Amino acid sequence: TYSRAEVLAIARAVADAAAAEARRYAEWAVEETGFGNPDHKELKNKLCSIGLYEHYKNDNFTDFRVDPARKLVEIPKPAGVIFALTPSTNPVCSVFYKALLALLTRNVIVISPHPAAKACCADAARLIARTAEAAGAPDGVIQVIDEPAMPIIDFIMKSDRINLILATGGSPMVRAAYSSGNPALGVGPGNCPAYVDETADVAKAAKRIADSKAFDNSILCTNESAVIAHAAIADRLVGELKRQGCHMISPEERERLADHLFPAGRFNISLLGKPAERIAESAGIRVPRGTRVLLVPLERIGDDYPLSREKLCPVLGFYEVATRDAALIAARAMVRRSGAGHSATIHASDPAIILRYGAELPVLRVAVNVGCSTGAAGFETFLSPTMTVGTGYFGRSSVGENVGPGHLVQWTRLAYNKAAEVPFDSFDGVHLPETSPRPRLPEGRIDYSFNWVGGRPSAQHGAADGTPGDATEIELDDLRAEIRRLILEELRAFQRERP
């Protein structure tokens, strides 16, 4: 029953608080996870806080809508309790992003951070939870699992108290969300081809590709995996990429790097989000100082060729093709197994090849003349800004768009008889019920942690001002009494309503 003005005030307060701490959490995330770039993480934290609020502040997810032409009244209803799993690659920005989506649509959210980023994510979640409550949100509107572990994640994921799972992460986790028995929005892996056509502005294409691939050391799933270059501009493109801080390694170094990146055919997780120079050094390859991206000449494209797969680090394949037909064949081969439904990018000035590229690739977003990392994610295009990229039926996902607040709300539709003689009522001056009293826990109880042991709260309990408190101050008898009081109130209300 919260009004749009109340919802926007809460969301704005959270966005401002998150943006104010963007740098601190960026540095903390890099320190805790060991990968990424703090400058770029700071930018993502701001984009997913105040940037997200500014993008959606004019959208209305709270008021009912009247459509006299179709004789419809539509009433928005929140999904309910959302269980949000966040990744280690984009940790705090995903916490901000998912929490704001939930707040804008009047949902409650329980956040389960990746274990590799649990400290910074839990702290960020508690910050915005306190901010939301101070701005008027119900107590417990944002909750977090401080110590995520598979038993508790599995238990909550399957709980009938969860209305929707919002899963961002690896394929096994997304599959677990889909098999939980609860509605889920999950996404699949990327493997984005970047085709540079003979009609492209080569210098601009090179800068956009290099900036995108180097962004946060290439840990966004929308980053380019390989450049597919038309032969007519391939040599010029290599030269421009070198000017943008890319270093082309030799065929001999390529084999060494392939073994280092994909030992036993699997990606070396220790290289996730590491800088290009460090990856080269660890592989025994000498590169110029200031190298941002390692450029790797590809022998072929295919599922059996690891260097043409997704690489969440600044290593970029380079594959030359003689024709546009060959480029499309190569791009389709890249996304045939890993990357289906996800993203691709094209640099061209011929609308015919741009349209054909989008039509023939089994992906659901194509970034045109822009870096794929931030373009497909909606931060440099007019796609919805997101940290959760739907891959649709191609990628075995239930959602095909960039996930936004519209996916977390449902609409009850009052549909009138369409016969002309049946009137459609006027709803001018008619309002939904006003905000009900704010749900509050008993005085002194603000522990929403999932660390209760032996029937008592853990030391995570804190005072109303956010400072740590003594868990022994909370007596279990008081809690039981409060629960009994609430149950009795509901029973009395039920008896009064019976005929």
C-alpha cells in the first residue's frame, strides 16, 4: 500500500547512500575477491545505484492504470519475497541493483552473496537496509545471509515463503534455482563475438573494443570473447588495437597461453579478472608496459577450441575472415553452445549487414557501434541497465530481456465487457487504500541474520543505530510472546469477518 512518492523517497535515499560509498566498496570488493579494477567497480556501483534510480524514477510501478479505450483497469502487485543470489564478479553493484529493483516495485529481498565476496556484500546490504528503514521502509525489507553455505541457500531457495528467485551466477547455480520449485529468473553464460565489418570506422571500433575488453578486467559476462575482422580492414584494425593498448602475441606464445588459460580444457579460475600484464607474466610472455589486452590470433572458431570460448579476463581472440558470409558462420559457431541467447556486437555503417547479423545470430541483444560490455548491459545504449542479462529460450532461460523492475511486479487486470452497451466506469478521484502502519519488530530487535544458534541470535545483532550489541539482551520468551500476540490478533480478525 505504499504510495509512489513514498517508494521513490525510499529508493532515492538508498541510491544516494550507495553512491556515496561506491569507492569504498569498489576497493573492498577488489581486495576481497582478488580481481577486477577498483576504478571500474566504482563506476559500476554508481551506475547501479543513483544511475539506476535516475533511469527508472519516471516509471510507475505503484499506481493503478486506467485504459478507457480497452476498458481495462490494471493494478500493480509486487512479486513478494525475492531471494537474490549475487556473483563474485560483480558483487556490490549487483547488491545495489537487485535491492533497488525490489524497492522500486515494493518487494522484500533476501540477498545471498557469493562466498568469495560475502564480507563486502553483507556490509553493503546492511548499509542500504538501514537507509531504507530510516527513509520509511518496513523493517527487514532488505536482508542478507552473512555466511552463505549450500545447505541454507538450498533451504531458502526451496522455501514456500520465497515468491521469486533472482539468480545471477554460474550455470549450476542457475539450474538449481530453476529446479527449486519456486519461480526463478536466471541467465546463461555469454561468449560474445565482435564483428568488425569492412564499412566500419576502424579507429573508433578499435577504441570501443579495447575499452570494453579492458573494463573491470573483462569480468562482465557481456565482454567480447573474440574479434571477427573482415579481411579488407583486418590489418588496419590490428594497428589501431595496438594503439589502444592491445598486444598481439605470437603463434608460439598462443599455445603457451592456451595451456595456461585452459589447463585440461577448463578455464583457470585464478586468472579471472586479472590484469593483462599479470596474466602474460604468469604465462611466461613478455609484453610492453601498459598493455591492457592480450590479443590472440585464432586458428579457428569452435567448441573444441578453448581460445574462442568465453574468457572473463582481458584476453581477446582475433579471427580474420574473407567475407561477410564467413563472418556470420564464425559468429554463429562461437555462440552455438556457450553464449546462445546472450549478446554480440557489430561495428559497421551498412544497415543491411547490421540487420542480417542480428537476424542470423541466436542472441537476444546486439550492441551496434559500441563496446559490448557496457552496451549490451544497457549502460551505453537504451537497453535496460542491468546486472542480469536474460538469455531466453536460446539460452534455456525464462527471461529474454535485460532484467529490470518490470519483471518483479505483476498486474491484476479488471476487464470490462467489451460490448458497446456496457458502460466503462470513471475512476477519476478513486484511490487505492492509503499506506498501512509500518511493520516494525519489537523495540530493540533488528537482527535479520540467518545465524541463529541454539535458539538465540548470533553476535550479528546490533542496536538501532547500527552498532553491535549484546545478543543476550534479547530474551526468547519476549519473542514468543510477540508471536502469540500477532497470532491472536489475526484469529480475532478472522472471527470478526466470519458471517
